[in-house]
Amino acid sequence: MRIAIVTGASSGIGREFVKQLPYFYRSLEEIWVIARRRERLETLANMSPVPLRIFEGDLTEGHVYSKLGNALETEKPNLRMLVNAAGFGKIGQVSKLAETAPSSQMEMVDLNCRALTRMTLTCLPYLSKGSRVIHMASAAAFLPQPSFAVYAATKAYVLSFSRGLGAELEDRGIFVTAVCPGPVDTEFFEISGSIKASWKTRVMAKPEKVVKQALLDSRNKKAVSIYGIAIKTAQVGAKLLPHRLVMKTFNVDSSSKKERHHYAENHNRRKRGGPEIRQDAGEVSE
């Protein structure tokens, strides 16, 4: 049985891959979809021209891998494509997020890196000549990003892992593509927080176009897929310009310099056991 496996299939880019895959690989007999929100997967299944097999579960927990592993071992399918699209980001300075969203940064590492790697290892024995692997990285992988530090670091891992794995598998006729989009118009920013940089708003891409480009690049055995001239230019700039210089002028956090100063001052005051300064009125509050 010829199948594809897609993680993060309930929304955003993962969902779009499920919608487009049947038209790129017309011989697929099933698409196995993995996400936490079963009701969304069921809605997607009703729309799909190819049968979907639903694996409901959290990719940061073990049971979903057990269910998937058992199904793979039992049916021994011909896995034509693996799409690792699950992931999330959180905007904010490392120290600030450590206080306001204490678990979020480790959760990014767990989902964006550990889960992607574990899913790849689970599926690797079922890939064969002509199979494709697509990993959702990000343009954030091109250089370190203040106020997006952990997310950018996880995506740098995805890009590096994809390139290395692709080099290992190429002799077997299996090709790995890391997809590195800029901002994409999905639910991502509902979780990450909004971005205020005007240039990011101008280059916001539609998921349909990013996924179509990714599938075309995967078919053409490209190691990296980048949609849009702006993001391709950013990649070149990240290679040519000193990262230290770029980081001084680039900050995805929407807070102003004054706001960041207030946060740092209050952090120091809390460490000393003193009162906080309210930024809005310049008052001291207990």
C-alpha cells in the first residue's frame, strides 16, 4: 500500500499538505494524518479524495508513536512521503518568556526538534527508492534571532538535520527537503504572538503557495525549498552579512526599547525583593 504520513495535519501548513498531496501523488492509497485535534482531522477526511487514516495524539508524548509504529509494522506500507509539519513558536525574550510562559521554550525544543527526529526515525525503515521527506523548517533558521531565539534555534536544527540526513539517504534514492518559508498566513501567530515589523507583514505568504512550492522542490530533489524572492534574498543576506550586525537591527519582538528597559528594571527589582515600576504611569506598585 502506497501512503504518505503528515504530522500537524489539523491546521495550517500540515493541513494544506494533506489537501495538495493527492494531486501530486495520484497513486497514493492512503494518507496517514497525525495531530491532537481529532475533530479537525475528521473534517479534513470528509474533504479528501484519498482515504485518511487518523492517528490522534500529542507528538511530545509516546503513545502516538506506539500506535503509528504498530500500524507500520503490521501493514509494512510503501511510504512515499513523510511530511513533518508539526511545530510552534513563541515570540519574546528568553528571560521574559521564562517568567510569562515558563514551559513554552522547552516545549518548542520538544516538538520542533525531538518529535520531528523521533517521527523521522520511526518512519525511516519504511522509506524506499523514490521516497521523499519534507521537514518544515523556517527562514528563522538562517541566523540567530533576538526575541525569537529558541524558535530560531530549533529551526536551525531542523535545517541542519535535514541537510545531513539528505546526504546520507541520497545514495538510496531518498530525498529530503527542508522548507524555509518566511511568515505564512496561518494560525501560527495566534500562538506565537503578533509581529509588528512592517516588512514581515508585506512578505506574508499564503500556505497554498508555500506548500505547492515545497512539493515541486521535493519532486525536483532540492535540499531546501524557499518561497518568494524576499525570503530568498534574506537567505543570501544571512550568508553574506555578519550575523552580529544583522541581529543589532533585527528584533521580532514588538516591544519598544523603553518597554524592554522597564522589563529589565522590574526583573532586577524583583530579584532584590523591591517594588515594581508600572510603565504606564511611572508609578511604583507593590
